[in-house]
Amino acid sequence: MFISIHPTTYRDGGFLAHGVLKNLIAANQLIEEAENRFQLLSINATLNPIISDEVLKYMGKPKHAVYESFLKEYETANARTGKQQYAVPYFMSSHPGCTMKEAVKLAEYVRDLGFTPEQVQDFYPTPSTLSTCMYYTGIHPLTGEKVYVPKNPHEKAIQRALMQYKNPANRQLVLEGLKKAGRMDLVGFGPKCLIRPERKSSEQRKRSSHTSDRPKSGKKIRNTRQKKKS
């Protein structure tokens, strides 16, 4: 359908939702067959949610490498035509299958992208979808596989905070998530760390300073020997 769109049909541009776009990407047809259309038609696209490959599998979507491959082709086509068009991913947390470890992996991906998403979509069950079936049953309806489902409101808040780890208000939630995932290696001063170690309060620093300045007291040896009577 997209390939057959005449360039004058939508003069103000077109828009492709991720549900249609993912099939075109997977078939490797969008750029190859529609390259000429990019010169005449504005195409902005909302792509797959940014989630780990494990969770994308449960969603029935192609792996993240497909998204990366499309972005390269998309940027090349826009550079060739001189258009400023954008492929906008959206970020989702707490989807069935997303453990705390998967959420931390996603936070690392956000870190490597070099920006913090302003909005994160928390998974919400909607009718007639595989994801909703997994949400309520904890089972993949097509395979019978057991699926982990984050439902606790606090855990969902942690997963969402991990993707926005640069927000100071999320610090304690991020720290808790890293502890639960066993990823305290991401707390520190290195370039790959998500958050810095906690600073000591002024009162704690004062106590530490007084303790270090206090001289060590040596043990006094009492002379218990009695003087001999003359």
C-alpha cells in the first residue's frame, strides 16, 4: 500500500505506524522499493518500542537489530534528499517478560544513546492482544511458556525510573533497582555508571572528621608493685 501511494496524494506528508512499518522493515522493502518516494513524500515514523530482544520476542516484534538497520537506511535516504525527517522510538516499561535485569539492560541502552526520554510508556493491558493475555495469565498463549509479569506498583515505578535515571527525583528508585538486579557495578564514577555513590551528609562528615582527628589513647599501665617496707 505504501509503495503504491502517489507522491501528490499527501502533499503534507505521510505517517507510518510501527505495526505496518515493522513488516516492511523485516521484508527489507521500505527503503529499496520506496527510495524515490522519499524524495517527494515526507515520511515520519513511530517505530517499535525500545525494549530488550527478550521482551520484543513476547510482543511478536522483530529484534532490535532490525530497528538499528532501518535507522541507518532511513538517515541515508534523508541525507540524500536533504529532508529533516525523524524516526521516533517509544520507550515502554513493565511489559510481560521484563524482569528487573531486562529493565537495567534497557537503562544501559538509554545511557549509550546519550539522552533521557521525556516520556516512558508503562505497559497497560488492552483487549485482544497477546500481551494482555500474558499479563493476566502469566503464560504465553502460543507456546505455553511461563512469563514473568511485573504487576507490583513499586516495581513498575522502579522500571520506569531506570529509563529516566538522570532525573534526581528517581535516584532512590534507580538505586533499589540496581541492587535487586545485582548491578551495583553501575554505581560509581566511571563513564558507564548510571548514578554516583551517595554523598555523606554534613553531620556524617563532621562525625567522621572528629573521629579521625581524635588521638589514639594508649593503655596506661598501673604500677601494682607495692613498695617494700624499710
